[in-house]
Amino acid sequence: MNRNKIHILLQSKTPLDQVEVNGWVRTRRDSKGFSFIEVNDGSCLKNIQIIAPSSLPNYHDIQRLTTGSAVGITGSLVPSQGKGQSWEITATRISVIGLAPETFPLQKKRHSDEYLRSIAHLRPRTNKYGAVFRIRSELSYAIHTFFRDRGFRYIHSPIITGSDCEGAGEMFRVTTLDIKNPALKDRGLDATRDFFGKEASLTVSGQLSAEMFALALGDVYTFGPTFRAENSNTRRHAAEFWMIEPEMAFCDLTGNMDIGEELIRYLISHVLRECREDIELFANFVDKTLMETLNHILSSEFVRLPYAEAVELLKTSKASFDYPVAYGIDLQSEHEKYLTEIHFKKPVILYDYPKTIKPFYMRLNADQQTVAAMDILVPGIGEIVGGSQREERLDVLQDRMDEMGLLKENYWWYLDSRRYGSVPHSGFGMGFERLIMMITGITNIRDVIPFPRTPGNIDF
């Protein structure tokens, strides 16, 4: 592993006599006595130019190199004679590691996102998708850094669960029963005969598990995959997605909002600092207003507005909405867009939602009609964070579960946490993919996940 990374070489302050680079050919063109080869190793957006002299013993093989071929380069890093790059490599050895055929699907031209989704296994080799997945990696690091620096502990919450956190029932069933067995088809799937002895599903959230640890370790967070069997083919929904879910003990709704707002600012600042070149690609070719939007979010004071006031504001506005606005409805993306991009022109935190549209675990307010819930809305995306102060009172929590028709015996362990030393606590979930969409200006969630899982799509 003594090879050099291109992004480090391109930042070199001095020439280097001996460098080794492995990568993939982006382009090659021949000139009299040598060939120019553009090579990229995925470490950064820029390619490095390789000068391959005709004196190389395998020069005939080098002239056969095609786009997508894998090569190993040994040579000297020298100042570039051409425009657009500071350094190039004069090769003393080039080994052909893997020759790509002329039919390689990614040629030097612009491909549509729809086409690239059909070859999701190859699209990371393009400039756009290489950049988005480098940003995704850097954001993952930044998330862990943010919470670690603030004393949070990282919790690995289970992916297979027997509890429906949201109470919506849109969960993927997990079973070891032979569903092709004719006898089972007649009798139905008997969960008592299944692997766990009861019905199991893929989790929609790590929140309930994180609450248990927050009530022991203080401030914790989960960050991992979650699943929702919602038959939705919109640009904002996927069946498998990642969630950032902190839980804070001895924290009320206001403190919850503070952490959510701080996290958003921190992650934007980190990416602008550490991924400048990749972000500029999106600012130049995906969303011309991206830098203005991100800097505006950083510099703006987030508006904090009760849900009821937001509804009245929307109802009295002169805007025309496809979905009518009324108290007691979930706001649609067009409503969120109006609030963040037209009326306030900045991020908005809505809070105190009607209890009828929120899950059972959110703390009931004194009015008995609303819960201490909050959503953070940002321009261009809409809701990026959803959270609440959790209901810490056992009797109130049990009443809410009864109202929503939940079987309390399925949540016996969750109720125990309210029996034994319950304290006020709060938390939220941030959709990781929506975060990436906000930071890159990409408008389709399928384009910020390595292998998107959507209805009818599980090819890769």
C-alpha cells in the first residue's frame, strides 16, 4: 500500500522523483513520441495527467488503453507544461491492470441521471457521483465528530425489531418461514413458529432503543440504516435510508431544537471547508444557487414558530396550494417551501403539533391537544429534522398508547423505562440522504444513495 493518492500529489509543494499511482483511465490521446493519459483514482474530482513516452517497453499496449481501463503508474511528479493543472507525472513504467472494452458504458460525454441509475454499480466513476459519495463519506465522519466532541456515546441500535416505533405499520416483515410451502399458504404465517417466536420486522427507527441508553448514559446517538415499506415513488422517499438519531437525557424541547440547529450549521460548515472542490462541481453544474443557499442557512437565525401559527399564516397567504391548508393536517412540501423560501426566506422550526398527527411517544402539552414536537424545515428540501420531547410520564404514555390502539405488552420494556427513574428527555431524527440533498443541490434521493431501494427496484 505504498501508492500515492492523486489528491495528495496535486497539493504537493515540490517535484517528487518517485511516485506510484493506481487508477482508471478517463481519456487517452496520442501525440508524436508520447501519449497523454488522464487518470483518476477516486480520491478527488481532478484527474492527473500522465506523460507516457514511446520509449516505454510496452508502449504498444499503452496505445490500446481505453476509457475505464485500470492502470498502475510509476514515474516522477513534475510541473505541468499544460494549462489547467499544476503537476503531471512523467511515467517510467505503466502496467495495464485491467483493460476495459470499447463498450464501457461511461464514455466521455454527459449521461442522464436516469441512465446512470440503471448502472448504479458503475456511476461512482463519474465526476458527479464520485463527488457526492466522497461528500457522503466526509459527512459521516463529521457526524461522529460532532457528537463525540459534545460528549455523546454512539449506540448500535438493532436493525431487526419487534416494535413499530412510528405506529404506522409500514414495516418490512422478516421471517425464516418457507412462504412457498403450500401448507403455510393455507394456514397463513404463524409467527409463533418463526425464528424469534413472534413477528419481526426491519426497523423504521433506532429511537426507542436509543432512549433506553439515554436514560443510562446521558446523551447518545444512533446512526444507521432504517427501512420503510411505503409504496412511494417520489423524489424524496426510499425504502432503505440512513438516520441520525440523537437522544438527550434531562433535555426539553428547546434544548432539542438547539442541538438540531447546531448540527445543521456544523455539517454545512464542515463540508464547505473539507469538500470545497466537490461542492463547487454541484454549484456549477447542478444548482447555481447552491452556495448562496448554504451560506444563507449558515448566517440566518432559524425562525421558531408554533404549528398553529404556521397554519394561520398559510391560510391567510395569497399563495395557491394544490393541497388545502387546515389545522390538524401534515404540512405538504409546497407548504414547507412557502414558509422557508417565500415568506421567511430562511430555515424554520415548527413546534407544538396536534397530537392526532404525531406518534405516541411525544410529550403531551398542558393543553391536552398538542405535543412537544418539532420539525426543522430548510430552503430547497423542506423537513430535514423531526423530533420531540419524549413523554416521560408513565400514565400519560399508557393513555396515548391506548388512544392509538397499540398493544402495551409489545412495549413492556419501553414502559419499564418510565417506571424506573424516568426523566425528561428528547431527541430527533435527521434523514442523512435529505442532508446530502440539501448540501449538494441534488433533488432526487436516488442519486445520493449508493444503491437505492425503491418500489420495484432492487437490482444491485
